[in-house]
Amino acid sequence: MMNPTRVLCVATASALLCLSASADPKPDLQTLTKENAELRERLERLEGELAKIKAMLSERGAVPTTAALPAGKKPVVSGLDIEFYGYVKLDASHDSSPLSVGNYEKWVASGSSPNVHDEFSMTANQTRLGLRIKGPESKTLQTAGLVEVDFYGGGAENKPNPMMRHAYLTAFWPDLRLQVLAGQTSDTFSPLTMPTLNYTVGWWQGDIGYRRPQLRLTETLKPSDKVELKLEAAAARTITGRAFTGYATSGDTGQESGIPTFEGRASVGFPLLTDKPTVVGVSGHFGQERYTTNSRRFDSYSINADLTLPITKWLALQAEAFYGLDLDSYLGGIGQGLNTTAWRAIHSQGGWVALTLTPLQEWQFNVGAGVDDPRDGDLASAPTSMTYNSIIFGNAIYSFTANLSIGLELSYLQTGYKTMSNGTDFREQLSLIYKF
């Protein structure tokens, strides 16, 4: 087979020869000999330059080097669009009272606790790394996947372990407006997140829901050009962190229930005060756990509402509310789901509201409040039983560029105890974020 580079060079030389011939219709032998030598020199130079260009493109990945691959094999990323994304984040915080956990705020130690003192924390554990994968696609099916980790998986402060946040695939049929999601991601219910710099985004303070393996179906309907109705249903793994003690090899009490947790949400989006859609959603879940040798079962459920309301181009409101039972696995009830003294599940209710202001492109301001309020009568009469947990916060975030930003957050956290005095904490948090 003829070398394509040589063919290109010969064609170029032929063209130059033709041009030379047309310029002088009757060249003598001496002129032809001279021109032939010049063309030969140009040909050799072009071959060398084209070889260098081809080598450079191959090194940069623009030209696949499939010659080294086994017969019938293709490059790993063939046909796929892969995007690497994430951010590096440093959080530094000062608290007036001891917190659980310190790097982030869950609840405050009681004022009755011995040796109440202030604390200082600094961590880069919230740094995130992720991959977005798209394709292959057709007119009838679009496929994608996502994998994301951070470094809150335990370990020493300067040697943290990675933790899987998301790992799922999606298949979307445009004609049916139907999507299937399979893998680990956030719960279907209560989908909003409190706009704080704190890692836990209001968990145990009025914002419930976490991440777990699930199979989810989403159907999107368009009753009109400006109205969108979304229906979501999922079967998820029930994870309680409590051991089933019915036999020697103990398992999780959620796994031992024998059924998945069922989750669902219905939402509608429509223009109201601005061109951006206002979204109203209702959601919930139902699951069970089986506990102890007599196989007692306890239900877990929640009923939730969420609202996203753009008020102006630079002002928006978000809010969520919940009521439910046995919610510690979903970061509700201030981490209290089951009273193992009286053998009853714990009811809890709460929610949060926040305003986001973006008056300038470089600035963003957030203010909000949240509360988680378990039913006092369901709690055990123990020093560690918490009756409510509330937060008030405000932050300002300035973006130097599209990638680099700095944020300062002030918050006031209060935790009530059933048999001890309340705990309060004033927190100042500074965050530096570099997105990529």
C-alpha cells in the first residue's frame, strides 16, 4: 500500500512542476535540471516536516495510535465523551463551643458538659473529584454515567480516605421522556440543599435525605410549553447502621427487613414572578427495619414538600419541610431514629428556608434558618437525647474568576437536651474554593 505522506508530497511536487512548466513553455535542459533539483529538495523537506507534524499529533492524542493495540481492540475512550471535574476546597472554622464533628457542624455539646471550650478546625476533606461520561448516543437513546468522590471517608486528618458520593448510569429515551437511573446517588425525596458553606448542608438541622444505591424511573411531561411535570419513583437500599442480632452473622436491620425502601416525588415547574421556573414538589419514602431476636419491625417514612421560587433576576427563595418517623438514616431526628429502651420509633418534623442574592456577577449572598424537632415523648430519658436542633446562618461568596472563590459564613447553632441544659455555638467559617 502506498504511503499517504509520500502520495501527498508527490502530488505537491507535481503541482509545482506543472506551475513551473506553465511559466516557461520552452525551458532548456539546464533550466529543467536546475528546477528538478529544487523540486527534489522541496519534496524531501516536505516529507520531513509532515513526519514531524504527524508525530506531534500522535503524542497529543489527536491521532490514535491503534497500531500498538491487539487486533479487534479499540481505545478505552472510543466513542465516549469524558469530562473530569471537581474542586479543591479548604475550610477553616472557629467554634465557641464543642461541636459534633468540628470540621462540619451537626449539633452542639450541652452547656452542662464538662470542660466546654472553643475549638478551631481546618480541613481539605471536602475536595471533590468526578467524572462525567456521555455516549454513545442515538436518536432514540441517550446514555451517560457519573462517578464522584470526596475525602470524608475517615482516616487521619492529613491522610483522609476517599468516599464514594455518586456512582450511577442513566439511560434516557427522548421520545418517551423517560429516564432510568441505576447506581448510588441522592435520595429522590427532599432534593434541595441548604446553601451553606458547611459540608453537611443543613443535615440534622431541617434538611433531610442522603445518598444510597437505588433504581429510579423519571417521567417528564409537558402539558404546555411553559409547564413541566416530573414524576419520579425509586427502589433504594435501606441502610440503618444498626446490627440485626438474630444469629451469629449480624446484618444491617434495614437489609434484614427483606424489602427495599420506596421513594417518590412529583413536581411541577412553571413561570411565576420571573422567566425562571418556580418549582413546587411533594415527596416521601417508606421502608422498614427488622430488629432483635424477636424480629420486631419498625416503619420508616417521611412526607415532604419543597419550593424553589425565583423572585427577581437576582433574588430567589428555597424552602423544604418534612414530617416522618425513624429518620436517622436520612439525617433527620437529630440522628435519633429508634428508642431502644421503650422499643418505639421516633417521630420528627422540621424544615428550612433560605434566600439567595446575586446582585453582581462576582458576589453571592445567602441567609437562612432551619430546625429539626423530634417528638419529646418518643425520646429516651437519657443525657444524650436531643429535643431540637436549630441553625441561623449567613454567608458571602466572592468569585475572583470563574474558578477561584472565597467565602465567609457566620452561623448560630442551638441544640436542646431532654435532661441537660441547651448547647449553643457561634461559628465563623472561611472557605477557599478552586473549581475545575
